[in-house]
Amino acid sequence: MRLSGVWLPIITPFKNGNIDYVSYKKMIDHYVNTGINGIIPLGTTGESPTISEYEFEKLLSQTVEYVGGRLPVIAGVGGNCTTEVIRKVKLAEKFGISGILSVCPYYNRPGQEGVYSHFKSIADETSLDITIYNIPYRTGTNIENDTIRKLSEIRNITGLKDSCGDIKQTMALLMDPPKDFSIMTGEDILFFTTLTLGGHGGILASSHIKTELFVNVYNKVTANDTKEALAIWKELYPFIPLLFKESNPAPIKYCLNRLGLIDSPEVRLPLVEISDSLKVQLEKYITSKDELRLYKPGA
């Protein structure tokens, strides 16, 4: 499956220390009607490092049940021990998902051959499609474009979430993209730029808020109406940096709680809730009547 459009790396709502499945279902029922192209549970925006194995399986099962075939689901399954990632992929396979999003191994900082061998080993052990995730400012290792191209030759490695943090590397890949391979930005602020340079879409944490505007930007660009797309993008552009001013997904959870989509802005340690100063900055973007109405069915 070749990814395109706007994909939501969905947060995991917590309440009193537990996953809040009532809020989670409410979120999914809302987002499947916003025009997004798919949902990704258990990514880092879903606070995957704090999710137990029992929660991993239950959350994945509930995601597939709540989505009910209305959108494709790919799951975040990554780590820095290749055999452990393969084991978790095998767990994920039984839930009928469409693929996985798998981050470059972090902390142990493998070289390019190690990165290639890691993803090839995973691909050899599953029939699921794999989107690789390059985010070197979190992992300590950059997946170089030559390695990405080499990985793209593997049948079931079908795309990239690009958060390399280097616009030159991103542009070089977009100017000479691998064949039949999705390049999805994970740098939310580069969504418009990536689309206009030939990228296929974005996996965007910030699309939890003002979702329809992100979808409209994508639709306008693909319809070759970049002037209108830019006008919409200018509405989103000032808001996006605020959602990453403190640790993701705490600012997003604050907004979703204020909008009535989740019952609590709770995050799990080592993350903490956002500062009062950031709350003040976010309020002016999320309290309009039009925005609130989007999140309250029947309002």
C-alpha cells in the first residue's frame, strides 16, 4: 500500500493512569469523517515508549474495531533491537492492519549497513508493508538517501516518513525519488513545501487540530490549485509551531481536551502537562465557535 494524503498519528488518551477507550472511540469516530487517508496508532505521538505489551495489543485491537474498515490502519512498531521489533510485528499482524511505521533504531546508532540490515530483516519476516521513519534528532542516526533508495528496492518497504531535519536532504530525495515509493513528510511545518515539490503527503501530529484545513491543503495541491492551497496554509502556519513548543503530544492533548474530544489532557511520565504560558498562547487558536462546533457532534 502506497501512502498518500494526510495520515493521523493518533494520540493515546489517558485517564487516571489508564488508556481512556471511551475518548479513543470518540476520536476515531470524529477523524474518520474529516477526509484523512489513514490512522496510525502506537507511534511516538501515541506515547508508544510508555505503552505496555498488554496495552499494545488491546489498543491495536480496539483501533481496528473502532475504525471498522472505514480507513486503513498502520501501526507504529519500532525499536533498537531487531529481533524484538520482529516479534512485535508478528503480534501486530494478527489484527488485520495494512502495514507498519517503523523508526530507525535509536540510541545504539548503527551505521548505514546496520540500518539497512535492520529493516531488511524485518521485511523478510513479514508480508506487511513497511514505512520507514527517519528522525535523526530523536534517534541519533540519519538514514541517508542512498540507504533509502536501497531499501525502496525491497518489495514490502513502500514508503518513508521523512523527518530528517535537513531540507537539502529532503529536496534531493524529492528531486530523484525512488519508483513506486511514498515520501511522506513528518515535519509538519514542511507539509506544503513537500507537497509542492512532489511529495505524497504527510504523517502529521498537528493534524489532530484543524484537520479539515490540512486535508484541504493536500486536495488543493493535488488539483494544481497551489494559490488556494497557500492561502489555506497561511492560516495553519502560525499555529503549528505552538503544538511543538513543548514536548509532543502534550500541547495537542491540551487542545483536544479543551475542544471536548478527550476527557483529560493527561500524559505519562517522563512527559508532563504543558505550561500555563503555552495554554494562553494556544487558547486563541482553539476557542472559536466554529472550531468548537467541529468537535461536538450535533452542536
